[in-house]
Amino acid sequence: MASDARKLRKVTRACDACKAKKKACTGTFPCGPCEQRQLSCTYDAAYKRGAAVSPLSLGHRRRRPTSSSEGNNQYQAPDRSPAPAFEHTVPVTPVDPPNQLGSTNIASQYLGPTSAHSFLGRVVQNLPATPSKLLVEQQSEGTTTSTVSIFSHGDRIVPNIGLAEFKWPDRRAADVLVRRYFEFAAPTYRVLHRPTVELLIDDLYEGGTFARETLLETASRAILLLIFCTSAMFQPDSEGHITDADESGWQISELYYAKAESLLSHETGAPSLGSVQARFLMVLYLLSSSRAHKAWFTFGTTVQLMMALGFHNKRPRLGIDEEDLIRKECQRRILWCSYTLDKYLSVILGRPRLWQDEDLDEELPTRINDQDLTQHEKRISNRDCLMDAPVFHTMLARILTQAAKEPYMVTGVSTKEQIDIIRDLCGRIAEWHAKLPAFLSGVVHPDSLMPGMRRQLTVLQLARYHALTFITRPLLLRNYAHIWPECEASFQYYLSTCLTAARDAIDLILTFAQEKQLFSSFWYSQYIAFNALSIIYLYLIQVQRGRISPVNIRFDQSPDVLFASSLLDESTLYRLCERAQAHLADATARNAPPWRYSVILQGLRRELTRSQPSALRNPHIHPDNGTNQQDMTAGVFSPSTAYHREVLDLGQMEGNRMATQAIFSRPGEEGAGNMAGLDNHAAPSLLDPQTEFLLDHLATNEGLALDFWPQYDSLPICE
């Protein structure tokens, strides 16, 4: 068993630093983690498990077991340090007693056993006093006297808003905000009916310039205010292009939101469709303003209201006009938009899904434009439809839900049959993509689309890339081509699929940045960019450490058709990440500290650039599988590969540090150590201890835990 092999590789004695932090230790002198972090490595602590075993003298190396179930990379993983190691290994007692390996409570919030919080929280409690630990303790102590609501703990703290300053916008400004909302700010979560909203505006202003809010119900006023606050996060530039709002715009946006929240907190009477719509818009605004925890709790209330009102089933409801087509369609829209959002919040926060498929029997929304929908009539036309994107987003969310239920997502790929599951899920995404209308499939050039449809196209593209990487990323954790040689073609194909989707997502994010469309409120784009960058960094680290073979071929439609491509070349991927990470750091500057995408990515990047160049020797030739991949791609040899080899030879003379830097920065380009927007000189010890522990698996020659991805997913939201 692979787990047995992992136990056999553990040593009987860890160094003092690793023992104190309960980290994985190589048992050498100095050990891998201490050498990596340039710490003093000692073995002075008392040893109470029999005779103390001392680290062997320089020159002894640990030999890795050759269990076939481990997958045995037949090419030897390079050693990361000249430290001595034991020539034998014996089983040891696990670090954590079995009764601790369950769910946990961190910051008074329950988190399931597969959450990053549960896995890492046990470690944080036993960390010695380091700068990062002290910061965490200070934050924890501060929570005891904090005035922040328990439902907002960990979110971005917004300045106090005085409602005495509130006033409704004039009629002209209100019309502009409503138009911006429907044409730009609501691409796939379209839960409102535009003509109905415009009627509410007419009622509010009564044909005049100033609002008379007493004429509308509480929920209706809140809906209008939430439309205003969402639109106010954006503003047009001098050329009419939509850009991020300035500080004044954000303050106005927060004022509108605060007023809407105040209204809803005093709403009385029976809940209505408007009550649900307003709270769903609140959830979206909270996510856009980096308040994920409050968004999740508000979302829970919203789902409960929908259940209470019976939106999730088709049964007729007493007292409801079933002939009102607008009401019926709006109920379907908010139900299925909430279903879609539920799946992403579940993945991001590492929490259970609120909507279960077996509880829903309501039909999907009709693919119809708002102007063609009246109370008593649906006029179906052949024009491009703005409701296509929400419906197809929901269909993709269903596939994502099925994928998230598969055991290999949590425990890692453990059987050949699970490779077939990956094939089936990827096939379903291909079928979904084939059914998209032309303007959402990428056939039509984005510049020829209306702003709203262009945004819908990019959202669905990102959603597709995310789904593909989510399904295939567990393949990054082991070299399954050596565990099951008969699955090598499939392994290479779906690993290539994973990297291609991640690369395409980053390309799209860079396009946003070049067009100044990477807004700080685009929480969805930021999260997908974070995932794509993480996948590529982890792939490069795994290839460097010799844990998986590089993918330097690209497949066309199936594992049986392939041709050479430099698009997945390691150097190309790295430089792509360098550019995207700087833009992501700028876009997330307003985020709450827990949404620390850049900090975690910088930790991965540091692990990559810290590696010795010997790990990249001849990266495109691996005799272990009996195939010379250079010969397979004869005639299309990548110039970057030749460049790498020249630098590697030079690196043996000039030292590891200079070689590593040269490998990842071409002459005349921005190097790894001079990356704009990032603190490249930050002390490694200041990395958050939870993140630091997970990344320590990358510091040794041990394989990654098969549940790495469930641990990693919710790191940016960790407290």
C-alpha cells in the first residue's frame, strides 16, 4: 500500500525545530526544512522512545523504498541537500493521536475534517513563538474584545457609515446605475426582471427628479439600493470604458449598501420574492467587497427563505398567482442562481453545500430576454439571449457538484477506475461546451459583443477552465503513469488538460489586466486566477523534485493524437505566472487579510525558486519510461530547452542560487527576484503558520499528501 510506504520512510527522531512545530523532518543533519529556512538544526531535546538515534555522519544517504504501490518514479528524485541520512527506516508513532484527526473548531467556526482549517489548526496550536505565531496570537487575543459581529469575523473591516448622510440619487443618476447593473454588473447571476425594476424606479420618483421612498415596500427599496451599490463599484473613464471606482465611488457604494441592510433588518410581515432577491443581492455585494464570512451566513438565510417559500419544487402554493409568468421565472432564476453560487462557496470555504440535488425538482429558467417576458406571455425569439449564460452556468455547476462528490477529490486517486471517472467528467464538460450558443462558445470575437454578453462569455470561459482544473488537478500529486503503466497515455492527456486549462485561465486574466478590466470586486476571477497559478507552481515544483514527468506534448482531442508544443514548457509557464501574480496582487489590494492569495502564491513561488538546479537537469528526457520524449518530438525541439541546458551547465560552476535565477528569467526580462507588486524580500518566517506548514511538504523529498487540494482550497479564507 502507498500509505505503508509513506510510513516506512519516516524516521525515528526529528530535529528540535521540526519536533517543536510537529513538522515533517528528514532526520538528517541538517534536516531538509532547517536547511531550506537557514535555521540552526539541533538534536538536543530529550528522547523518550528508547535509545536515542543520532544523525549519521556526512556521506550517508537515505534510500527510498521501492514499493511498486508507491508508484516508484523510476528516475531518482534528486536530493535537495548534502545532508546525511539514515540507511534504514523504521516505523514511528504518528505525530497526532487518532482522536485528534477529526473536525475542529477555529475562531468559533466549525470546519469539517477535510477543511484546511481542521488539518492545519492542530499544528498552529503547538507552534513555538515565531513572528508569524505572535501575530496570530495577537489577532486571536484581539477577538475576545472585538466589537465585530461573529458573523463578520475575519472579513474586511469597512469604515463606519453614518446613515444620516444618506440620500437617494436623483432620477438621472438612478437610471444610469440601473442600466450599468443590467448591462455590465450582473453577467450570470441575473435574478431580476429589468422592466419590473424600471417600473419600481418610476414609482419611486413618480415622474420627478427626487425620490419618495415611502411609496415602495421595504424589500423593493432595498433591491434598488443594492442595484445602486453594486453599480457604484464601477465608473466610466474619459473614453466611456468601465473601470474600478475611485475611493469616493466605493464610499457611496458602501452608503447605499448600509441603507439597504438597515431596511432589511427591520423588514416585517410575511417573506416575499422581493425579500429573497434583496438578500441574494446582499450576498453578491458582500463577496465583491471581501466579506466572505458574512456573505455565507447571509446566503444561509436566503436559502432558508427560498425553502420556506417553496421555490425548490413545482408544487402549487396557496395564495400565489401561478399565472404570473414574471414571478414564476424570477423564482426559477433566483433558485438556480443560488444553486450555482452555492457550489462555488462550498469549494472556496470548504463547507457543505446547502442545496442538494435530490431536493430540487423545479425547472431551469426559460431562456428568454426580459423584454420578451410579460405577466401573461412569453415571446420566444431567435435573438441572442442574456438568460443563456445563467442557465449554462447552472448546468456546469451540476457537473462541478458531481465532481466534488467523487472520493478521489478528497483522498486522491487510488484506483485505475478513478482515471475513468476523470475521463467521464471531462467528457461531460466537452458536451456542455458543444451545446453553447455561438456568442458564448468563443466562435464570435468578444469585441463584437455587447458589454453584457462579453462579460458572460468571459465568466463562462473561466468557469469551464476552473471545472477542468478542479477535476484533473489530483493527478499532480503522484506519477500515476508509473503506478499504472497502462494508464500512461490517459495520465499524460488529462495532466495536459489540467495545465492547458490553468494556462488559458491565466491568459484570460492577463487579458483583463491589459484592458484594465481586472476589478477588485471580481472575487470570482481572483479565485480562479489563484487556483490556476497554484496548479502551475505546484506542477513546476513537482517536476523539479522529480515526482512527476513533465508534460511537453499537447494532445489534440484525445490521448491518441499528440503533437509537440512549447506552450506547456516550464519556462513559458513560469514567466506567465510571474506576470499574472503581480496583477493579482494589485487587484486584491483591497481584500480582507484572510483572502491572502498573493501571500500563499509567494510561498509556492519561493519554494520553486529556492530549489537546486540539479532538479531540472534534462527536463525533457526521462529514461524511466523507456521513451525519449525529445526523439518523439524530433524536428520541433524547443529553443527554451536548449537554453535551460546551457544555463544548467553554467549553474554547476556559478552556484545554485545564480543558476536557479537564470533558469526562470531570460536575458532582458524581469527576473524572479524583481517582480513588481510583490514583496520579494519578505522573511520566510513571516509566512502565515498555517500556510507554512502545508508548504513544508514541498521542502522534503516526501510525496505530497493525497488530500493536498482540499487542504489548500480554503487557505485564503483561513483566519
